[in-house]
Amino acid sequence: MPATETQVRALLDEVVDPEIPVLTIADLGILRDVAVATSGEVTVIITPTYSGCPALDHIRREIERVLGAAGLTATVATTFRPAWTTEWMDDAAKRKLDKYGIAPPRGRDVPILCPRCRGEESRLVAEFGSTACKALRVCSGCGEPFDHFKDI
Amino acid sequence: MSDDLFRYLLRLADDNLILAQRLSEYISSAPELEEDLAVANIALDHLGVAHHLLEYAATRDGRSADELAFTRPEREYTNVLLVEQPNVDFGHIMTRQFLFDAYQLGLWEALSGSDDPTIAGIAAKAAKEATYHIRHSSGWLIRLGDGSDVSHARAQQAIDALWRFTDELFATDDLDVTMSEAGIGADPAGLRSLWESRVDAILAQATLHRCNDPYQRTGGRTGYHTEHLGHLLGEMQWMQRAYPGLEW
């Protein structure tokens, strides 16, 4: 009997972003769609966060590995439309990110909270941080540097 | 097998691939660690855009995206001359980036409305990234231009050296006309006034000015390059040329 879409999605919860391992590809909104054909063939549609995101190939292989281990044949396709946005990240995902020490995207007009002291004042050190999706800031309250997941 | 869409995708990809390679050369030489990271990130964005465009181009050609990148000779590269200009100093690199960012931001905004869904998708994403790039490059140009006597002089030298490659960004040829009439591409000439207003606004803030010399160079779109591209490709392509088909 072919797997259901819900079962496939549950399996895919194992696939995390290699650079932010607390977030699954569903949390991030990288996972766009899952379809199961009557033949049992699974199609997974993903979208890159940034054009040059080096994690995408890794994620594609992980999806094939996880579904393969469950005895499923999967095709992983990439879509560019609509362009990925941090608005697809839900509140639960943002809380995980915050707990992990990365200030989550909260919208452009909302203060960025320091993940350590909750201070609202911080200074931008570098627009481009350790990965394309993050900027480096320093908290004006506790003085600690932190990563901010940029709103795009 | 070659067609108009294929050739159009190649020119868009080549601009980004060559600039990505140029920026990558600079990694570990920036004046501070944060700038090394910024340059690496910006290079990666350009490389990503080139990768997606070449993957699309490869669907219309017998060659793979990698083969298109690593086996085409200089004469088959159709990038604009601006992006192949060598890294001189940090100010020069930021100036080159700024002039190109101001062009690409307008280009991606226009191509986001392309009737070709793949181009529109790649462009919409690239437009978001270009917004970050230009904020970074224009910020530096202002700081350098309106900085010390030395930084001002170097920034103006960079403008003067690179200005001759800016007309080419807006030179419309037959392929541009065909692609824009088909609703797929954007006419470069139509992007010029927005570019000029963006550039003039930043130059004014940076206390810099356009180059007074009207001399302009073109040729990149037809494969006639400055001497620098051959050297760049020599480094970028040597492994596939020495060991064809090598993988790891």
C-alpha cells in the first residue's frame, strides 16, 4: 500500500537544515510540497532559501536517504516560485531558533531581541554573517554578539 | 543545439559566474574578517544565480551546467566586461560591485515579471539578494568617498577606471530585442535611467563624480573580452581542462 502524504511528511521531519540543526526543512519553509502518486512514487518539492545556499544539495540527498530507508522511491524537484521568504517560518520554528541562540526574523519594523538578555537594542556588525541567511549583531545591553536570521 | 533563450540564459549566467569567481579570488584578503564573510556571501549568491541559470540553459543544450561553466572558451563567454575587471583594492572591488549591483537590481526587478516562469522565479529571488548587495556596496562607497583623502582618491580612481565599462550594461542588441519582445527578457536600454538615478544619488553622498572621459568599451556580449578574462578562466577551468570529467 502506498504511503500517505502525512506519513511522508512525518518521515521528512527527520530532515534538518545542516547549518541550523534545530529546524526541519518544514519549519524553514524549504519543503514546499509532497505528492504521492497511485503508483507509490513520491515527489518532494523544495525551494532554496538563498540562490547559492550550499545546503540544498545536502538536503536533497537527505530526503532521498530518509525516504529510501523507508522503502519509498522519491523524486526531489526544486522550485523557485514563489521566492522563499522568512514569513513562511511559523512561531514554533521561531521559538526553536531563539532558544538555539539565533534571533528569529520577526518582521522589519519589530525590534530584534537579543536571544540572551531579551534586550531590544543592538548594533549591526555585519550584514553578512556565518551563513547567507544570517547577519551578525552585538547586543547593546549584555554586550554579547549574536546571529540574526534576516527577514527576506 | 542552440537557440535564443539558451544564448540569453548564458549571458545572464556568465555575468554572475565571472563576478562570483572574481569576488572569490579576494576571500581572505579583505581589510577585516566581516568583509571576507560579506564578499564570500555575495560571491555565493552570484554563483547560485549562475548555477540555476546554467542548469536551465543545460536543458536546452547537449552540455551539462558544469560543462557550460568549465569547458567553454573565452570567446564563447558573453559576460559584460565590467565583471571580469581584476581586483585592484577594496575600494575598487566595492565600486565595481556597486556599479553592477545598481544594474542587476533593476534587471532582476524587470525580469521578475518575465513570462518565462523559471526566469521570473530566479529573478525574484535574486532581486531580494541584490537589495542586500547594493546596501553593502553603496554603504562602503559612501564611507570611502566621503572618508579620508586617500580613500576618496582611490574611490574616484576606481570610478574613473570602471566607468568605461558601464555603457555596455545598457547596450541593447538583437537578442535583447527578440527576448524582450517575446516577454521573456528585459531591454537593457530601458534600465538605464533608473541605474543613473541610483548611481548619481550615491555618488553625490560619497562626494564622488562620474568619470569625465567619455571613452567606452564594449564587446563582452559578442565574446570579445579584455585580456583579463582569459587569465580568470585559466584558473577557474584548469582542473576540468587538465582532467576532463573529473569529479570528487
